[in-house]
Amino acid sequence: MRQSTGMSVLQVVSHEASCLLRVGSRFITACTFAAVIALLAPAAVNAQVPCCLDEDEFAEYIDESIEEEVAENVEEEVVDNLEEELEVAVDQAVGETIEDSIEDSIEETIDESVEKSVEETVADSVEESVEDAVETSVEESVAGAVEEAVETTVEESVAGAVEDSVETTVEQNVASAVEKSVEETVEQSVTASVESEVEVGIAAAIEERLESEIATVLEDLESQLEIDEARIKTQQWLVMAEPEVFDELAVKGYLFDRVTDLPGMGLLLAEVEAPSSFEIYDVREGVIDVVGRGRAEVDLNHIYTAGAPVHHTVEGASPRNVLHFPAGMDDLALRLGMIDSLVDTAHPALQKANIHSRAFASEGAVLPAFHGTAIASIFAGRDTDYVGLAPSAELYAAAVFEQDAARGEIASTVSLVRALDWLISSGVDVVNISLAGPPNRLLEKALSRAAGRGVLILAAAGNGGPMAKPMYPAAYSSVMAVTAVDSHGRVFRLANRGDYVDLAAPGVGLLHARSGGGYATSSGTSFAVPFVATAAARLRLLTPYEDVREALLSSVQDEGVPGRDDVYGYGVLRVNG
């Protein structure tokens, strides 16, 4: 009878526990309850039972005993199962919700580091919140829910209480934690990224705009300041650019009086006669409007002079006596280029020299030969009593000077550019330029092209005196500017000064060949250039992979103010063995 009564109670409990427990969107079967009751029922039946109980009293006693045991065991089992089920469900639901929210809200702004941070923060927050909520809510609700479930239904009480409590708690905690974490992380990331991009963009835009505006203003200003009637060969403007640029100009109606091919530079040089009323900066802007800035150089045909040397009545020192080169110079086949006046190759000191000459002055002009002959003899003179620095050198001499009745010996931008192109095409290692004048865009471009093809350009600093303005082409960055010193290392009294001066070499009281025969003694910065040019060509021949410019500057002897200065540059040339 008792056994029957016990089983009937189990049946009742099993029936009540057969309902499904709903938590969120997930259902938990009542098997858990049934299993617990099945385990507890025998123990309840086999426990000490008061005697003399009728069936109703016995059933009531069993119910009370089971309720106590179920309350303890079911609570623990349900809590464990609910915690596990809820953690999985909440983690999955929250993970999907947060992932969608983050992807929709911040898209590409939040990188992998932000996502990782959010996930970790949310995981921790959810886990802690769920555990606290489940433990608190389940502990408070399950006991009552189980008791009611045994008597009525487990589903309604437990599911409703747990679901409401968990959903509310999780929603509040997760929303708060995610919102705060995402806001802080996104704000920091987006702020830093946006600020950086904005700063870079603004800086680049401002810099580009300023550079363009400054370049335009400076070009206009320079154009107006450069127009010196004494330094212009004719009322003529020049254009130098690559061949396709001229095709574009032709389409726009630009016609040129003369076009010269410059194969060594890959450029064309055009000359246009202009009326007396024309303005070069207007012409320049017109060409730029057609082809774009930087694609064509437009300027006047400027005039250059060979810095008047100082002549002496006493006999000076021969080149080899003022600077000692290592042994073997007589046999070195250096390839030297020079831009100067005509060379008197009939002079006894130059008859045996290996000189290639070509004239680039105006057709029919009278070509002077004094200065060019002097420079050529310092390079390659070979006479009984006179020997130059490199008598076996192959010398390419470009004649650019012509005699002008009003201005003496002059050279033009056109003649200089054409001469430089010939020297590049001839394959020389260095070019010696012994002249000076105003800046010119075409000349600067030509010198830059030469330097880009590995040709070292050296030019005289000028003989205008300590207060003179910088002279060109020496003042261009693509050129090494050379000043002159005497045998005691003192700078030539008429030499230009300035931050463009690179180094010094002997150029005072030098003995040289004189056109027409004989020898003369002169001083000037142009006489110092051949010493540096010869040293550079020697380095290029013996150490072809060395930076010649750097090697020259690193071997100088410091003079004047310690370090680089405006008088000696980096110092006085020294030639190492």
C-alpha cells in the first residue's frame, strides 16, 4: 500500500514535470526534474516513516518529504542546467546582436583591434551579468517555482521569472557595457584617424597651394628683374622642351623662327624674334597655359662674359708647380670638356694636344681666342718648357664667345646650351665653364640634364669682388663653384663671395699660353677651374663608381673660418695619391 502510494506520488510529480520549461527562446525538458524525483523517491519511501498513517496522511507525508528534497536537489540541478543553457543562449544571442550592431554602426571605421576589445569587454560583462542574474534570480525564483511546478506548472513560474529577470538584467548590463565600450573605443579610434587624415590632407593642400602661388609670384618677379638690356643679346625669347611639347604649341598657333635639336639632352631649343613691346612673363604664362607648368622653359637670350682676368707683367708659375698631382698624369687619357672662347691650336704648347674644337657663336661673328687658349694650355699644354696638368687628355673645346663692339667678348644662352649638348653627346666626364652672367631658366635646365647624365659641371665663381651678386652658372646647385687662391692659400682679391662657393684652387699669378704665340701671366677664378676639373676627371677614370663631388670636397684643406664659409667654400683643393 505504501509502495503504491509512493508510486502514485511519483506519477503525479512526473506528470507535472513533463511540461517544458521555456527560458528565452530555448526550452528545457522536464527530464531533469523527473530524474531527480526518481532518485529521491526511493529514499523518501525508505526513510523512517511514522507509523499508523492512513493513505491520505501518508501521501501528504511523502509530498512534504519530496518537496524538501526536490527543493534542494532540483534547485541545484536546475540552476546548473539553466546557467549552462542561459550562458550559451545569451552568449550566442548577444554575440550576434553586438556583431550586427557594431557592423551596422561603425562599419569600416572600427578595425580588428576595436572589435577584439568590444568582444572581450562584452564577453566579460555578459558572463558576469548573466552569472549574477541567474544566481540571484534563479535562487530566489526556482525554489518557489519548483514548489509551484510540483503542485501546478514549472514552466510558467520558473520560465517567466527567469526570462524576465535575465532579459532585463542582461539587456541593461550589456547595453550599458557595450555602449560605453564602443563609444570610447570608436571615439578614440575615429578621432585619431580623422584628425590625422585631416591634418595630412590640409597640410598637403596648403603646401601645394602655397608652392604654386609662390612659384608664380617669384617667376613674375624674377622675369621683371632679370630684364637688363645690357645682358640681353637681342629682343628674343627662347623655348626649350621635349619634342612633343612643340607639337602642342604648334596646334595652338605658336610659330618659331629657328629650332635646334639637342640630342644629348633629348630636347629642342626654339628662338623667336620679338617686338620691342613684348613682355617675357606674358609669353611664359601663355606657353604654360598651353602645355602646363614644368614642361617647358621660357626665357630671354641672356649674355655672359668671361670675367676679365688680371694680367701681370712678371712671369708667373706654371700649373704643375702650384699644385702637385700624383705620378702618371702624363699618361692618363682623361676626357675633358670646356666652354670658353676659341682655342689657338696652332700655338706651340697646343700643337701636340688632342683637342676637338667646335664653334657655337653667331654665324659670321669674330671669335676671340685669348681666354680659351689660356685655359686649354693649363689643361693639356705640351711644349719644351711648358707642360699642362694632363698633357694626354682628350679635350673637347666648345667656342661660345664672339667679339661685340659695345660689350667686348660675350656669349649667349643659345650658344651655351648648344655647346653643352655637344659636350654631353661627346661623352666627356667633366665640363669646365669659365664665364659668368645672370640666371636663365633654359641654362639651368640644360645643366640639370647634364648632371643627370653623370657629367660633373664646374664653373668660375666670378671676378666681381667681395660685394658682387652671385654669378651664374656657378650659383646653380647642379654646378660646383670654384674660387681662386694664391700660392700662400690667400683668396683672390677680386673673387666673388657667397654661400654658393664650393671650393678653391690655384688661380693667382698663373703662367699660360697666349693666343698668337708666347706666354702670359694672369689671375682670376676662371684659371682655378681647370685644376678642379682635372682632379675630378682623374677620379672618374680611376674610381668610376665613386661619388666624385663628395671625394673632392672630403679631400680639401680647410682655410679661413673653420668649416664651410663664403670665401673658400669647403676649403682648398688637395689631390690625394
